Amino acid sequence: METGEHQSSLLMEPLPGSAARPAGSPARIADVAARAGVGVATVSRVLNGHASVRPSTRERVAEAIEALNYRPSSLARSLSLQRTMVVAALLPWFTNPSAVQRVRGIVDGLSGSPYDLMVFDIESEDRQRRAFELFDRGDRADGLLVVSTLPPEPEIDRIRAAGLPCVLVDAVHPCLPSIAVDDVAGGEIATRHLVELGHRRIALIGDPPPEFRFEWSRDRTRGYERALAAAGIEAREEYVREGTRLPHVARAVASELLSMTERPTAIFAASDTQALGALDAARAHGIRVPEELSVVGFDDIEVAGYVGLTTVRQPLLESGRRGAQLLLEALGGLSVEPLRELLPLELVVRSTTGPAPR
Amino acid sequence: METGEHQSSLLMEPLPGSAARPAGSPARIADVAARAGVGVATVSRVLNGHASVRPSTRERVAEAIEALNYRPSSLARSLSLQRTMVVAALLPWFTNPSAVQRVRGIVDGLSGSPYDLMVFDIESEDRQRRAFELFDRGDRADGLLVVSTLPPEPEIDRIRAAGLPCVLVDAVHPCLPSIAVDDVAGGEIATRHLVELGHRRIALIGDPPPEFRFEWSRDRTRGYERALAAAGIEAREEYVREGTRLPHVARAVASELLSMTERPTAIFAASDTQALGALDAARAHGIRVPEELSVVGFDDIEVAGYVGLTTVRQPLLESGRRGAQLLLEALGGLSVEPLRELLPLELVVRSTTGPAPR
DNA sequence: CATACCCCGGAAAGCGGTTTCTCAAGCCTC
DNA sequence: GAGGCTTGAGAAACCGCTTTCCGGGGTATG
């Protein structure tokens, strides 16, 4: 008796055709094949419109697919094909206004292409690690857009080793193509504007030091210092502050500045978000803008227009679009050199800057 | 001679250990196993901390992993495990402010959980179809959050058939748990506010008819009509307009309203975005707000505070957070009934509404 | 000294597809 | 009517990992 089921395969084989599976689980290609009375290869051929399948056979397969409400597993498909038709965008703080704008550009640049976009948040160190674990082998996505952050060095190695196309947006690395702006120049433009308005006591609110290896805030600071030097103004350490972009943090930092005995007459914020915090703080202190205090931001996010914020505009949307285009080219087989592409900056003067108070 | 290589496997086997592969491709588990002189099963055991592996063996494997810079393919892993540790959020217009806010809530609700979030845009019909093709079998993500849209009916069937946990946010369906607000009540609140200020000629700017099976705009319209009826005000068809949320569209629609011979004294916009468009249009027409025109929005997005827009606040962030929580519960094995959870609404009066002009 | 048991670790069977290889028909031509 | 070519379709290898199953070698026990 026992020996009767030694191999078992012959006994089990006939079953899987119909209701043999846990019932809850979706149909597999084998189920379809069984129902249509053909081999799995044929079903696959029908699915992918490959080669020649006799119309009558195709019909039978189509019916089986319909009847079983079958849809191939995109995961298994990707594994087999070594291709996902997905590109991933990895970005920290992906809910902040400028990031959103870049994503919008990416969506735009990808529209019409056969690739789908997956956006991945890497708010924390932990998520960052996990994001790269998911994507750096290139099996979850065919291409990567890394926005406003730099992958850890080992990840860069892995990405290059895997031959995974990757474009940086708002970040720069010698080994990878990137879309960015000249942050030093940007810092200079903003600061020079203030200098030309007669300001001498100019403060700066920057981002905290490189979490996520994020360096542009430092570059903007360098531009700020350079512009001050050019105007023969002494850079005062106590006028340079750092804080995250969280609204209340930015406000608190600005508030400190405005509480100083010799308070600045102008503030250059490394982002519009922080500039808005500064405006808030000024209002709270009863300081009039721009009569008593000038504020310049950076980015030109949508709100900036609404509140009349003077700012350095960078083409956020364009950066995403361009990054997507570059990535598509790389995916299309064109070899993209680690080119550093710079987008233009532009001072947008609105109503938060004015002549220095005398 | 020919017969010598009949099976080939014995001849080929020894090679894959080292440089046999295309060189560009990342190491596989077999490569690690070969280098460590163990079987793949052992490598897997080491990777997953499973069962007992002799320390010395573990060490050898670890070295091989290190040397080859190996990382398991998350794709293959998911296929084998039938689990991805990823939840997907599908949403249309995911770059619009209220959606962003909800996503922020989702991120928040998921933080601390072992699940990663993938955000997927379904701007167009096409993308929507593709998104569900990717996710409805549950092999790309373990759970779904569908935001501000309703999956097509066949997709809902498939999702349920696959036993894929799915929570709706800002949308309602009898078969799925959902987080939403009472849009009818919301429309009523906004409109009643205007009525109480003495307005009689109250216009409405709503969303275009159900693309993506999106119905709340209609509900808000119903609330608007109900409030008018309650006040004994005749609903005038020409005061009810529709348009997308694109800034210039909203502005154009509002502009039409403001050009009417008997123009409305108040506008209720079905979203803040559209309300902002209306404010823009008013400015262009030289119409003072709120003296000559009152405007009420819906959502209370961040900008609303900055520009002083009166609006009906819905807990955007909370909706995302709650949705994520519900999904996590479902993923944890708790059976979540298709419960319709309603979040509270609140009128926020700022400076764009005032007494009707006499 | 032989037997039982435990600890390790290898072989192999999935997971759900795609694709190559191979072979059986069917058709055409000479 | 036989041989070559095309067409159609199944078997099996493969994508890269997990896990079950099973056997070999060591130690403890009778």
C-alpha cells in the first residue's frame, strides 16, 4: 500500500487543473494551460503575442484566460524577463513643496513612455537603507532617479556594478549623470540682491549639515559668503544659522535672529519653506516686511507667488522632467556619460525685499 | 567524441563559481555558495538567520558575501516568499496639495512598521490600468491604499479574490473599508456659512464628472443644493460650473462666473485649489474680496492659511494616517470589515468671506 | 561497541512566468 | 508518393531565492 505513492507526482499531476489550489489564490499560467488543454508555453505565446499560434488555439486560450479571470504575475514576469518597466524615484522629504514639484516634472517626463513611476520615500536612514536594498540590484526597477540626496558610496558602486541606469536630480556625483543648479551662484545672486539694496547686516538660514549627504545648502552658504566678501562686508558667524525645513523649526531659528540686539536687516533663507518661517517670525515680532526686514528665499515654490516672496527661482519642474528624459535615454540604450547638467537660476523680485532701513 | 558531452551538466558545473557570468551582473546566491564551498540552502539560512549553522560555516559564508558584495534579489525573494513587505498607495494627481498631505499621513502611519511605501501615480486611464495590473495580484505589494479614486469594478473583484488587503482613503465602496468625510455635510456647511452671511447669489465650482469614478464633488454639490433649499433659495443652474483643478482652468471658470450680468456674490469651490483660482480671477476682474465677493474652499491645504482662505477643513493628514493604520491591522491578520469610517469636518473662517454686499 | 538522536548542510522542489529546443504534423514541390 | 520546409505546440531549462526533505557524521547512551 505505502509503496503505491512512492513518487506521488504521477498521482498528483492530474489535479491542479481546476480547484486544487487554496481557492483564494489567483489562477496561474498552468491553470490556464490545463483548462485550454495546451502547454504553458502556448499560453505565454498568446499572452505576449509571440510567434504563430493557430487562431483556434489562441481562441481556446483566450477563453480560459477569461473564464479564470487570469492575469500573469508581474513579479514572476519581471524575474523571468529581467525587466520591470518601472523606474523608481527615491527622495527624502518627498512631501515638501519643492520635491513635489520635481516629482511632477518626472511624471511629465515619463508620460508617454512605457515606464511606470514608483516614488519611494527615504525620510530616515533606515528607510534609505531599505530603499536601496530594494532597488540597487535593479530587479525592482529598470532605472533610478535619485532626487535631492546622494546614495551612500557603496550603493553607488553596486548600482554601477549592476549596470543600473541612474540619474541624480538636485545632487551631484562624479560618477553619475546629474541635473542640478549652481548653488554657489544662487547664494551669490540672492545675497548680492540684498547688498545692492543697501543691506549690511545679512543673515542666513541654512539646512542642517549633510544628513543624506546633501550638500547644496553648504554651497549656497559659500555663495553668500562670496557675495559678502565681494561687497567688502564682514561675515558674522552669529548671523549664520541652521535648521531643518519644518515650519516651526524655521520660524524658531528666524525668531532667534530677530531677537538679537543688533538684529539683521535682511535674511537669506536657503529654501522658500524656511523663508516662509522667517516671514512668520517677523510677523510675530511685529517687524514689518520689507520696511524693517527683507527676506529672500530659494526655489520659487508655488506658495512663494501667493505670498509675494522674493526668491531665487530654480526650474524645479524642469529638473524632474530633464532627469526623466536622461534616464529614458539611458534606458533606451544610449550611453549617458556622467554629465553634470546645470539648469539656470533667476532672481524673482517680489515684495519681501526692499531698501535697507537707515 | 560527441557523446562525451551528452549531459553537459557535469562539465559545466564547476565553472559558475567565479568569472563565468557576464561580469556585469551581480552575484547570485549560487556564486556565494560556490565561493564559500557550501550549498545555496546554507547561504539562505545564514542570510535569514534561520536554523542552526555552525559558526565556522557562517563565517565562511559571511566572508563570501562580503567579498562578492552580494545582496539577495528582493524580487526573487518576494516571489519565493509570496510577500514583499511593501504597501502601495495608488492615487491620481498625486502632486496636488491635498493628495500630498494625505501621503504625508500615510508615511506617518507606516513609520515604525516593517512595511515600505511605494507611491504610484494614476493620472491617466492608461496608468490606472497599468497600476492595477502591477498590483492587483498582490505580488508587487502586500497591501493597497487607494486614495481619492475608486478602482474599476473588475479590479475590486480581483483584489478581493487575491485576498489582498486594501483600504480606501477619500473614497467609498460597499465592499472595502474606507476613510472618508461626509461630503454632503461639507457642502452644506460651506453653503450655510454663506447663506448666514446674507448671500443669495451663491455659485459653485465643482470637479468635472467622475473620471476615476470620483464622486465626492457630486456629494458636495448635493450639500450645496440642500443648504440652498433649506434657506428657501432657488438653485440657479447657471451658477453651477465644473472644471478641473488645474489653476488656469479654475481661474477661467471663475472668470466666467464673474462676467455674468447678475454675477454671484459668493463662490463655493469644491477644493481649495479651485478657490485659489477664483481669488485670482476676482483680482483680475478688480473685484474686492470679501467686500464684493466671498469665497469658500474645501480641504484646508497649507496655502489656505497663508492667503487667509475661508474653507471647510478636512483632516487630510489624519485620513492618510488612519488609512495606513487600518491597512497595517489588516496585514497583521486582523480581519478588517468593510467599515466606512468618517472623519470630522470643520468650518475655518478666515478673511475671504464676509457679509453679502447690499 | 552498537544504537539512538541531534546537528549540519546538500539536493531538489517550489514560486510563476519566459524562452529555447525539439519534434510532430501538414503542405508543397518534384 | 517521398523528401524538405514551414508551422504549431509541448517539454524542459532558466530567472534567483526559500524551504522541505533527507542523509551523513558526530556525540551521548545502553
